[in-house]
Amino acid sequence: MSVVRLLGFGSLPCGCVVGRYREVTTTREVIYVEEKGHACGSAAHRRNQPVKSDRERFARVGLERHAS
């Protein structure tokens, strides 16, 4: 398990709410599903699981910033 820092929240077109995190020891960013959308039909979107960035389009526009 690694220590991560919350960068912000956003949503995917399917309605899932995702959180964007940065690992403290590296500069790698990870996107996790926080809440699955009610109408989401993707079996890959599971709560507390990372989203495969190469398969999903995550809109960084409109991403809420977490106050640090």
C-alpha cells in the first residue's frame, strides 16, 4: 500500500464519480472509482478500484481541486 494525496474529484460520462490521487513517493497519478453511477453498465467500474486510464477518457476540465 502506498501513501497518496488527493488531487480532486470528477465524473465519467457514465455517471461514476472518480477521485484523482498522486502517489507521494512517485509522481504517478491514479484515478479510483469513488462511487459507481446508477446507469453505468461497465463491469470494470467498481468502487475503490483504479480506472484504467488507457481505456477511459477522464475529463480534467471541471475537476474540483482539493484544498491542501
